[in-house]
Amino acid sequence: MKLFWRSQRCQWENYVNDAHHDLSGVDEQIFSLLSPYQCAFEGDSRREKVLNAIIKRACVDNHPDIARLRNRLDDWDNYTDGIQPSSKQISVSFRQQLGERMREDVLELMRQRQCHARKQGFGSYPELVLWSEDLALKPVHALLSVKIATSLPVAASLAKNYGITWSSWFNILNSIGYQSDFAGSTSLVLNVLKQLGFNSLSSTISVVVKDQPIAGFAGIITVPDDIRILISPITGLHQELALYHELGHAIAHAMNRETGIFKTWTSAYDEAMAVVFERIAAWIVLDDEQKKAAQDLWLLEETRCATSALFEMELWEHPQAAEDLYLQHYRAWDIETLPAGVWAADSFRSIDPIYIHNYVIAAEVADITIEFLKHKFGDNFTEWGQWLAENYYAEGRGRTLEGKVTAVGGLACLAHIGEM
């Protein structure tokens, strides 16, 4: 746990302070500590299952060869000699050149992850990741396929109406909804916390506003007493929703009453709590016009994430066909696309693999949760907050996400099929 929290702090300092901590040393220590215990916890208790998941995942992700290559890919300075971006906005040409330089390292990282996952007894690295998160490949793939089948025609039409291309995606998203020179992050946070009865968290969660490339980041330094949010200055609806998203991460950890390994988290749970809170905050504070704009943003982003996740799943099966697969999935939107070489510069292909599907799962969890809360409590948002605290947050990783959403109707894609 000390090594885990050290890595969390180093990640925060890398993002916020440009610290350039090399996390390979921590990764190697975690690997050395856990690898002797690969077969030590095979019982049916929740604690043993979580320990087993952490250990088996760490024996792949923290393997020294894998960690060094991942950390190399996480620092663009290793690949950008002579191709610096021409402006604050990273150009398509820059991303293409960067992707071409990173390609072989990304493929090698995938090869190594696949090899070590199979040594753990899994058919593939994606199977290992999903198993460790209390998920299974088939139902997750089915959810993504249904999302594309039902949402892509509407999302693609919406993208055309807004004039979105793949190169302008986030610039256009930032123009949807209200535009303002400044909206204070602190006042927005305090307002939502008050509405839900979470006032006491204002002393636990700190917000850093910094003009930086990513939309936002939640730094979980220690649970529950040091949780931080990094956010860009808020000048539009998309950025305000990003603030509520990061606040959702922060609140879920701040209200975790568990100890030890149950203070850790799966990505599926983490993103579900962020998206649930983002949409609750939007429901509480936005007017009808901005709610409609938020719905457009969510539809576009959910469908983009489903596209990315399906591409990734096929990529693991056919890595040498990466460019063809990329064009196949992204051209389905029928909007101006990017050169296929950019795929390797996407952090979800190397730094955060088998992750982006979580946003699609999270959206489904958010929809059924909010409908449940509306029906049960109406507009009594303090009751909403109390229910979330007791049913979603308190037990941390002590209970699965599948177990938690049973109370609001359950979700088929969370059904964990089979055990090791």
C-alpha cells in the first residue's frame, strides 16, 4: 500500500508540477513484492479475490520490461526530437509523426503484455484486465456493439450538424453550450456539494486550476484525507462537465470508509462514479437549454469511446493490421478522418490500455442510477447524496460494481462470467 500511494503522488506531481518522476523504480518494487504470491490467494472471500486480482494484474503491468517500455511511451520527449508542435494545439501532422515513431514500441508493449497475461493463464491481456475488474470480455464487447449499432447513426448526424471532424473534435465540443470568459471552479464545486449534503468534503478535496492539455485529472494521494482535482479554466459547458466528472472521482474516494486494499479501486468503478456524479450535477445545476447541450456532448463522447474500444479489442487480435482497423472504425462516422498513423500516439493504446470501454459502461450505470434516484427521492437531492454515500461509496472495493448496481436494476455487461 505504501508503494501504491507513492505511485499516486508521483503521478500527480508529474501532471501538475512537470516533475518527470520515473515510475519504473516503484513498478519494479511492486513486481518484486507481489510476484512470489501469484498462487497464494485462491479462496472465495472478497478480500482474497481482490488480492488475487491485484497480484495477477501487477505481475503483468508492473513487470520490469513492460513498465520500462510503458513509462518510455508516457514521455513524448523520447519521440519528439525535431517534430515539436507548432502551437499549443497539437497539429495532425505532429500526431501522425509521433504515432509513426511510437508504433513499434506500442506493438512491442502489446506483445509483451499478451505474453505475460498468457503465462498467468488468460487467453489474452484484455481478458486479464477485465477479469481483474470483475468484468468479462463477451458482455463488454456486446455492450459496445449495441452502443455503436444504436447510437452511431445519431451521433454521426450530430457531428455533421456541429461541423465536427476528427481533427477538430475537442475544439468543437468546447464550443457546444454556453461560452464564458470565466466561471469559478470553487464556487461550482461548493454549490454541488451543498445541494447533495456533502459540505464537509470541501476541506478534503482541493482544486488546482491550470491551463494544460488534458481536460482534468483526479489525484488520489491518500484516501480519504488528501484528494486533489486538476482542471483547466472553465470557459464553457464541456469544461464545466469535466469539473463535475473529476469531482465524482474525488467524492467516491473521499467517502470510502474501508481500509487497506479496499481503498484501492477498479477503473470500471472509478469511471462509473465519475460519470454518475457528472450527470447528477448537470441535472441539478443546468437549465433546460444547457441540459440539452450536455445530452449532445454525452452522446458524442459515449459513441466515440465505443468506437475507440471496439477498435482496440480488434487491435489485440490483429495488431499488424492496426492502420486498416483504425480506418475501418473511424470512417464509419463519415466525417473527415485522420491519417491512420495517429493510432499509436493515443495513450489508450499504450498507457491506459483496455480502459476506454469504462466510459460506455459508466454512462449505462449513470442512466439507470439517476432514473432510480428520481423515482425514489424526487428532487430531494440531499437524499440522493445520502443514498450514494451509503450504497456506492462507503464500501469502496469491498463490494463489486455489479453488486452495487443491483440496487438500481443491474446491468448485463457487469456480469462476471467464469473464474480462473
